[in-house]
Amino acid sequence: MRLTRYYMPTLREKPAEAEIVSHQLMLRAGMIRKLASGIYSFLPLGYRVVRKVEEIVRQEMNAKGALEVFLPVVQPAELWRETGRWDRFGKELLRFEDRGEREFCLGPTHEEVITDLVRNELRSYRQLPVNLYQIHIKFRDEIRPRFGLMRAREFIMKDAYSFDADEEGLNRSYEDMYDAYSRIFHRCGRKFTAVEADTGAIGGDVSHEFMVWADTGEDVIVGCSQCGYAANLEKAEFRVPKGRGDEKEKSLEKVYTPDMKTVEEVTGFLGVSPSQLVKTLLYNTDKGFIALLIPGDREVNETKVARLLGLEKLELAAFRDVEELTGAPVGFAGPIGLGGVKLVADRLLEGVKNVVVGANEEDYHYVNANWGRDFLPHVVGDIVKALPGDPCPRCGAPLEFSRGIEVGHIFKLGTKYSEAMRAYFLDAQGQERPFVMGCYGIGVTRTAAAAIEQHHDEDGIIWPISIAPYECYLLPTNTNRQDIREASEKVYQGLVEKGVEVLLDDREERAGVKFKDADLIGVPIRLTFGERGIKRGVCELKLRREEKSVEVPLERAVEEVMALRDSLFLEVRP
């Protein structure tokens, strides 16, 4: 492709709207343009990357026997009502009515649609297993779309759904998808890990997220270098440290804490550590108000709370509700004498002695509160976030924290959707049974952006060759010189004949502009044709990821590019 015939509007300055590297560089490299909040148009260069990712995904899914389909993005409300998600999914579900006043939504996911499709077609265990997938647009009405393609409202996703006769079959399907995902992200040149994750709004019992390591990632990866345990922060577990000691119980005492509301203020005033204070946090849920009791040096993990109690709604209680329930302003709530709410305590607090708690009275706290004597929770469980250094749940070694970007998520759904939608098949005994389902998603456009987060420098993108928009960039420094023009043209034709994806920068631009654009868009291999080199019968061969270039004879340029191209593809072969 010749740049004089290409649409690649590069930018020199960093766009003010772009917060992270991938967003900045995709805008600057002329790959995407914003249409509306969280909605982007893909320009030719950017769309080539997306198509490369799609093709890798398609090849690996097909290799596992999955079958590609194409499902409507507009979905009728009645399907979502069958599973109860029409009301539960929240405001991310963009709802609308057609001219007949029938209710629809733009699909953020396709569990209902795919289940409806197979329940009318698959009737016998002999037809199983089946794995259907699509690569399609999704829409989620994010409250705060940001970071370009990382958290867009409209995005391209690969979603697959497996249908098996039993749990054993689901386990095989899940393992196949786990292996396929590992191959996909390896081929895309990603440094990644698979971590245990919460199933969230999709549901099910078991799930893994595939995380790309990146300092700019929104997700926190909790891992153990000793045994390999890994989970996202929402799911991460840890062992409860042993040995609370045999501290003697002291007498409960109410103390004056004037206008001391925060953990820092109260513990500083009383001269105790945050771990000696119990925070009482009031929440409003679909099952009524609850009070969460956690150590003062910990944070609530709302995902764990919702899973422990089977909640669909969980939000901090309004100030007026806190005052009505406790009789005091926010900051003075405590478990002693607190009625009308369920007390839910983290397991770290079980058996604690002589701790500080709110007194449910403005400007007062209790000291020397004791578990069992002064308060006794109704439910005890793991409801706090893990911290660096907490003991690994498997081997006890200290947990380590890092950051990552979620690019894939696989779920064991079980029979959640098939039972709700009466999607049954006949087993070998002629009995009706619900399909045992799995769900497997990859953010295609997010994967492209995540590649930039991992592979860039101060000059621009450094694409892995497997998903680079082009494989080789030919840079004649002066197209007005016939010898330079003819040499670059000859190599260009030779590479095209060999099937290399090549860009020829035949623009009448200064050499500096061309070098800047070449580095910015990140094509892996560059050949430079300069005046001095042409006179000696050589050109310069350079990898984008390396600083130094080497001279190669013009007659061997095509051969050298082919050899280098093959070696780069070997690096991303699983």
C-alpha cells in the first residue's frame, strides 16, 4: 500500500482527552476517532489491527471445534425477562421501544439470545456438545466511559457459548476454551496470566479472567510467586492469621470523641492502631439494611458481600437512613445495641477483644468492646479486600499485587440460563434435562489497545508482528531522486510478490516527518532508502523495537526482510 493513497491522519501533539498511552497513540496514529462519548470510528490502520486479532481468535476457536454464528445486536425484552435480567442488569442495559411500542435493548451480552436459539433446535444428547461463537458489536451504557477502547460503550467482542449434557462435558469445554485463550493471547504477543474471578452479572459458579500485565491497568492482580495462585482483587482470598492471644477482657466503656468520625481521627484521638477499631458500615440491599463489621485497616469487598448473602442490590445507606437506624450521624455507628439490621462481620474479627466501636450516639465511641459479650454478628464470612503480604490461601506465602487489563473472561454457567428459559434436551433415558452451559468472552478491541499498553516507547507504538497493521515500512528519504524512488519501488514490488504486508511511504514529505510517522504507527520492520546508501548499493534494515539498524545490499533486501519476518512470527508461535 502506498501512503499517497492511504487515509492515515497522524497527529503530532497528544490529544487533551486521552488519559492513557493506548488512547493517546491510537488517536495520534490515525487509528481511531471519537464519534461520541465511549463510541469510536476505526480508521483503516486501526481496523487492520482489529481484523488481525479477530482472525487469530477465529482460527483458535475453529481449531477447538467451535462454530461461528452471527446474532442480532437488538434483543427483545421478553427474553431478558425470562431470566430476570431485564430489571437486574442495571442502567448499562440500553433499553428502547420500536414503533409498535415493543421493548428492546442493545445487547451487552448474548446469553438469552443464544439459549433461545438452541432450545428450539437441540433436542437430544446425541447432538451435544455444541459450542457456538460470534465476533460482534456489544453496547454497554457505561456511566463513565474512559481510556479510549479500554472502557468504551460500543466495542467488538468475541463471545462463545458451550452446551453440554453434564458437568463432565462442561469441564472439557471449559478446558478447551482455557487452552484456546492461552494460545490466542500468546499469538497476539501478550504477556498475560489467567486469574480466578467473580462471575458478576453473567452468573455461574467458576470463572477465570485473562489479564494482560500493564502498569496502567484498571484491575489489580493478586498472586503468589510460590504456588502460582492468582485472582483479581474482587475474588482474591487469604488465610486468617493464627494466634489472637489470650488477652483478658476489659470493661466496656463509653468515651467522648468530639467530632471524631474517621478511622484516622478516632484512632489518633484514642491512641490505638486502626486494626483495633471495628468499622460499622450501613448498606441498603434488596433484602433490607445490613451492617458490615470490618477491621479499621481494611476495605469492604462489595463483590464478596453480594456473593456471600446472595444480593442483587448493594449500596451504601443514605445519610438520613444511617441517622434513622443508629440515632447518630455518619461516623458513629457501631454494633452494640444496633437493631433492625443484620450484622455481617468479617472472619478477621471473630473472637476479637477490647476493640473500639461506634456508640450509635453523636461524639461517642465504645472502647473495650468484645465479641460475644457485647455484640454477636448474625453472619461471619470473608468480606474484605486482600492486602499485599496477606498469607496465600493455598500455601501461606505472602501475596503480591500487580496491575493488569482484563482482555478475556470464561465462565462455567451451569444451568442458570437453561433452567430459567426451559432449554431442555432428552438424555439417554429419555428424560428432560437442562443444558449445562459455559460462556467465553474476549474483548477484541480491548486486546488491540492492551497491546499498545505493553508495547510502546516515547516515540510511539511497537506492534507484535502478528497483529501489526503492516509488517514492513519502506521509507525513501527523498522521492524526488530517481535512484531512491526506483530502488524503493523495486523492493516494494518484490515484497508484495512474496505476500508481505508493506507500506511504501511515497509522500513528498521531509525525511524527519516520515521517520516520526514510522515510529508512531509502529510497523515492526523498516527499510530506509537514503542518498548515501543508494550510492553504495545498500539500504538500512531496522526493527522498530531496537535502536540500531544494519545495512543490507539492495539485491538482498527482500530476502533479509523475509527472514526477519519469519523469525518475528516464530516468537509469537504457541
